[in-house]
Amino acid sequence: MAVFQNGIDVSRYQGSINWSKVAAAGKDFVIVRLGSSNSGGLYVDPYFLQNVNGAHAAGLRVGAYYYTYARTQSAVADELSLFMNAMQGLQLEYPVFVDVEDSSLTSLGRTQLTNLVRYAMDILYQRKWYAGWYSYTNYINNYLNAAELSAYPLWVADYRSTLGYTGPYTMWQYSGSGTVNGISGACDLNRSYKDFLPAIQAGGFNNYGPTGPLMQNVSGYTLVVFNARTEYFYTPNFNDVVGYLPLGRYTVTQRSTQKYNGYDWVIFDYNGGSYWTAVLGDRNRLEKTG
């Protein structure tokens, strides 16, 4: 797969970071630790906000992760209550990852542990955080049902020269002992194979307001309007109405790749301008003409 961006992940163990130097060293993104648990209970990483704000100021894209010890759904909810509160108001361009790798969780069994990871990601999605999961190859193969989590982005750790994991993944942590200018000591090195931001923005995740559906350029498509009540819009927002389209045929330049607010959308040419409308079977239809 083609690499989209190169990045790192950090926590309190890296201390204070010179993010301008990290950016100058060619790093494009960072996944910042939200927190974890210790003998004193749950805690937010004391460097979390400092790292998020510093990385953003240097122009890096940012995601987050938290190290889970949760053995029950109640414990998952407790973790997320603290960590989602710590993320309040932050915009993140990468997912929020559930880091599941602790040996204390393996006694739960493959099915129960998989269900807990999925439960955590589902809560994050419901609260409009774009969620994924992190683990390493041997742990995934031995303690998780990866196929049941394949709908969620995986960030996989494997420090061999060639990634040994054979399932689908979107990010690879390929070193745990990297050196990067601006950071004292070692840090993890990562490659991302996906641009998450368009889907995050379109879905209104991670405190990004929805900007509309993902669109693709098309040719040879015509919008056929056969009902005089077909509205058209300045944006893919039903409140931004221009008026009603005359009956007729209109050249389509773009169409949505997935439904947005329950509808397929097109951009079409009309009177020298470009406008939006939703494809509604009782008012209009999209025809392939070329």
C-alpha cells in the first residue's frame, strides 16, 4: 500500500517535545496518549493537551489513543467518561484508538475481549469520535477475533522488517525505538496508509462540523427533473435552498460516494452556475448517458 503520511506516537514518557523540530524532521502526524490506569486508578496523561496543542501549532495532524485495562462494559464506560471529557472541544484529524494489548486481559477469552473492544469503539462513534483499535500482531492473532472488528480502522504494531499481520489495517507502527529530532530519547514510528480527515469532516466526527458528503467527479451523467417541486441548493444543506428547478435535463459534474443525511447528492450545472440537489425518486432521477 502507498504511504499517506509518516508519523509518531507519544505519551508522558517523551517529556516536553519541540514540535517545530518534529515537523521539520518530516513527521506529518502524531497519535497522542490520552491516558491509562495505574494503582491509583484512571488518569489522563499529564502531557496530553500540551502535546495536542503543540503538534497542531507545528502543523501536524493529530489523533489519540488510550491504554485499556477494562474487563467489563462498566469499566469501558468509566474509561471513556474520563477520556472523552479530556478531549472536549478538541479537533482531531486521526482516529481515537483503543489500545488493547495488556496481558491481564487475555484471560477474558477471545470472544469477550473482542466484544469489549467493539463496545468501546461503538460508544466513541455514538459520541461522534472517529474510533479505531490498536494492538500487535501476535496479540491479535491469539486473543482477538479480528474479522469481527474489520469494519473499524486498525493500527497494528509489528517491529519486523516486513509486517506479519495479514488482515486489513490502516496504520503500521513499525518501530518502538525510533529517534526523531525534537524528542529526547526513543519514540514509536508509524506509517499511515489512509487520509482519515475527509470521512471525519463529512461525518461531523472529532468536533469537525459536517461539510457535506464525499464527492467524486463524473462525466456522462444527467439529472432528469420531472417534478416541479424539485428544490436545489447552494450547499448540501436543506436550509440553503435556491429555489425550484424547472423541468428538464441538467449536466451532472459530481456525485456523492455515499448517502449524506439519508440521500444521494449531485452537483450540476444550471444557468452558468453549479448547484446541489438530492436525488429523489419521486421528483428526479440520475441517468447515465455516456
